[in-house]
Amino acid sequence: MDRDVRRIIAIKQDNVEFKGNPSIHSMVDGQVAIGNVQGERLALYSKKGNRLWKTYLTSDGSNIIEKDLTIKGNADISGTLEADAYTVDGTALNEYIADTVGAMVSSNTESNITVNYQDGDNTLDFTISDSYLKNDADDTTSGVITAGGFTTTGNWTFDEHSSGTVAIQTVQDSGTSFADNDTSLMTAAAIDDRIAESSSKARAIFTGHLGEITSSAYLKTWDDMSMSSTKSYRMHRAGSVIGVSVNFHCTNLGSNALRSAAIHVYNGGSSVFSKTVHIGGTGVTGGTATQSSGTDTFSAGDKLLLYIVISHTGGAGTPPTIDDITAFFEVDFDT
């Protein structure tokens, strides 16, 4: 085998020699030599510069190269390409691929997602920058959610299908405040408090009536007793006056141009709430007034009654005449 190889190479190239043990010192630059048979292999040596290339020629036709291999043309490998470590520009292939992919995504923000490449362990860290796009078991906040994003002030606006939007303006934590509209929320405890509070309250209406008069007078109770500062409705619980109403028939306007009748709710000897009705002609007329609970209050034991005041101005003429007077006042008890 060694004779055939030596003969063929000697024909092909003059500087090919058959040496017993070629070395970098025993060869000149560009020289090719065939070394001793090692096992079933011949060693093909090639010197280029200060590097000695060695290729083993085996009996099964395969080659073993112990130095760097430079391929300037195309390489067609039909078998398996194996190596202890592949490198690209001096970088291990796996590290080169990781660095390339990391450079594609690192420090980019796409749709509120930031990706950072960790070169130390070749991993990608994905961070969702908008805290309201993730579920981290801590989704409590306040502010406004709109098509443009989330802000920290204002109302929450929710789509109400065909009828527009509803702004949630207030969430009450207690029963001390209640908004009578469709845009406020109350806690379950607050609702319970308000139900209990409303259930414990009571309202009452106290009536009065009188026949024909031309001057101010106390009205009578339902059993026809004339009221006075000492004869009145005694309150058994504290509360508030929340309404008064009067209706009467004017039979004569009198001679003065300005005429009125005012119905008063008295507490003791003082008016606490009233409604004035201007008289523009004869016939039946009246008026009603209401107010919030807590405005004009009374205590248990206070005495309330109805008193009507006839007024006429514009001269020293006669006052109007009214009859068939009916009136009432309404109270709201605290408990």
C-alpha cells in the first residue's frame, strides 16, 4: 500500500517525499510528505508557514485531519458532521445563536411587553410594563379606564350597551351618605345600615281645619278642638318637620290689591316651617312646601300645631274672606 501511494504522489508533485517521521523542522514551506504507517493508516503531512497539517489515510477510505480545515469552495457533506465544538468568528455556536436571538428582542418594547436577554444564562426575560394587563392577584386601584388607557383620577366609565355609559361616582363605606341615582354604589354593610335605618323610622301627618275667617287664627284638630299655644300635638319622639300643605276657598277678595294666606307649623310659640299662598281671585286655591329631614328639628315632648296668617296690603281696606280650610303637616321621626 505504501509503495503505490509513494509512486502516485511522486508522479504528481516533485516535492512530495516519503519520510519516516516528518516534523515542522524537517520540512520546508509548501512541502508535502508521507509518513510511516500507523496501524492501518498512512500519515499525509503538509507544511504551510509555521503550521504542520496532518491527515491520516485509513484503509476504509476515510480521512482524519488534526489541524484547521479551510474550505474555499462549496462543501457537500452527505454524512454526519461531528465536532467537539463549532465556533462562529471565534464564538461557540450555541452562544453565537443565543447572542443573535437576544439581539433581536433585547430592550425592545412591543405592545407593553419588554424583553431583555440575559447573556449570563442565555435566557429571555419578558416584562409586562402595563400593570393592568396582567393578573398578579393585586388588581385594586382607582381611576379612569378609557379607550386611551388608564388614568389615576376621575370616574370609571362602563359601556351600558344601547343606552350609553354610566360613571361610577361614589362608593360609600357607611350608611351616612346615600345618593339617590343610578350611578352610585354602596357596600353591602352600608345598604344593610340604610335598610335598618329606614325600617326603624316612622312618619306621621297631623291635620287641621277651620271655617270662614278674615284674620289670622289657629286651626282645629281632627276632633274639632281649637289649637293654641297649650293645645297642640305633643311629639313622643324626636324628629323633623318635612312638609306642610293647605287648601281653602276664597269667597271675598276684600278691598286691598295684595292678599295672601300663609300656613305655619308652630313649635311652642314660634313658626318653624311655612307655606305662603297668594290669593289672586275667588275660588279654591292652596299650596304645599317640603324640606329635607334634619332641617327643622324637634325634641320628644315638643308641641306642634298649625296656624294660618291672613295678610292684605295696599291700603286700609278690608281683608279677604276664606273658608273650608284644610291643612296638614308631616314629620319624620329619628327612630
